[in-house]
Amino acid sequence: MFQVVVSVKDLAAQAFGRPVFVPTAGVAIRSFRDEVNREASDNEIFRHPADYELYQIGTFDDSTGLVEALQPPKLLSRALDLSERGGS
């Protein structure tokens, strides 16, 4: 079974975060939306949605153990587009 490998890019830091393995891109976007809108003082994505984007960076085949990178990574969503606050 293939899984999607995603990572959140911090535009201010110009760096990708630790990869996460999810069943589909849709599940990744839903989780990212939840985090974008989770109000907490320690949630940088909520506080600065213009600085974050979600990318698919590859796929993982759990039957073979092979990871295949996407080149270039595929933009799935911008945090600002998912923010229920209307931008920041």
C-alpha cells in the first residue's frame, strides 16, 4: 500500500519540517487545516499562517519499503488559504 509523504515548509525559516506519512493527500490537508485553526499560544502556524505551506514530498510503499521523492515537491495547500481567521 502506498502512503503519501508530506512536509510543512516554513517560508520564514526557508526550511521543510520533519516528514509525515499519511494515507492520502486529502488526509494531510485535513490535518493541516485543523492545525492552522488550532488556537494556542505555542502554535506558530496559527499565529503566522502566511509563513507556512504543506507539500507532498514523495510516496512510501510499505510493501517494499521504498520511498520515492517528488521532484520538485508538490504544493498541496497554503496555511493562509485554510485559515478561518481570514489571513494574518
